[in-house]
Amino acid sequence: GESVGLHLPTLSVQEGDNSIINCAYSNSASDYFIWYKQESGKGPQFIIDIRSNMDKRQGQRVTVLLNKTVKHLSLQIAATQPGDSAVYFCAESSGSARQLTFGSGTQLTVLP
Amino acid sequence: DGGITQSPKYLFRKEGQNVTLSCEQNLNHDAMYWYRQDPGQGLRLIYYSQIVNDFQKGDIAEGYSVSREKKESFPLTVTSAQKNPTAFYLCASTPGQGNEKLFFGSGTQLSVL
């Protein structure tokens, strides 16, 4: 079946550096993508989303890039802070059901 | 504050016991969802409801049951048929009508005694 996956399960970055978290998807019909941040013992929080008619979208300190040719999604976090340490999930949806399918997540650790 | 409230935060189940996890939302959202999260894994859909008095099975519905008698409430029962219930359970909602952005509760950690 279709799946959403992540390249790396863990990522460590120095405080102040930029972080890039990657996500691959396999469903060529996926047309909506979303990133969530989940801190330990808490529910996921929405970060940013993008539709397939765009290839880039920016938020506050975050940017999502979508490459439909290679079915790849990335989340860039500028000037990473200790509070950014969390698990980051990508998810996608397609078709009439409009339900999100989640990847397994990347653990981001910010080093002092 | 508008949001989704899950209770309890922690829950323990004895062998052969059914337990019910509560989920309440005051966002006036039409659709509600239950996900299961195991350590180091993504979210798997258990059940969802797009309208009151209607619900559908997700990918891992066996051993679980739900009801949707009110728009605001979507309780999940973990039955004794669920042999591996230890997990973090997340409730979520969306406005519906093709808006798939999920709003999540804070989760319930269920463990087996």
C-alpha cells in the first residue's frame, strides 16, 4: 500500500543552526502535506502545511519544500532552539477520503 | 479555551477488563478520530466519525469500539479482545468538509497491569 516515510529517525543539530527534516512519500496522487511537532507525552501540534499546487511555503522560522518529481518533502527550521527538540511527523492525504497518513517521525535533538 | 480534552492522562487496564477513554471537543468540528501511537512509530487510525451517530473503522479497529451520540464527544472503548492495548492514544478532530488538518488532544497513556 501507499506509505509515508522518513529518511532519518534521529537528527542532532547545534543550537542556532538550521535543521532540515526530510520525508519521502510514495503515493503520486497525494495532494496535501502537513508537518506536526510532538513533544514527549503530548499530542502533535500543527506546524505548517502545503498543497501540491505549491512547491514552497514559509511560516515563522519554518519552511516546507515539496518536490513532486521525486516525491520528497522537507521541513526547514531556521536558527534551531532548544524548544524545537521534539519528534516531527509528516503526513499526506489524497483522494476523496481526505484522511492523513502519517510517517514514523524524526527525533530532533538540539545541542547546546 | 477551545480545544480537545482527553481523559484520563494515564489509565491502567487489568486482564479481561474493558476501559473507556474520553474525548471531548468544543471546536464545533464535525469529524473526530482516534489514533494509536506505539513507541518510535507513527499514528495508526483506529476509528473515525464524520457525523453524529455514524462512524467507520480505521486500519486497526479490531478490539476497539466507539460511539458518537453527541457532536462534542467520541469515547473509545478498549475491549478485552485487544490483546496488546499498551500504547499512547490520541484523539483528534477536523472541521470536516474536506478540511483534513487535524487538531489533537493531549493523549492518554494506557498500560496493562
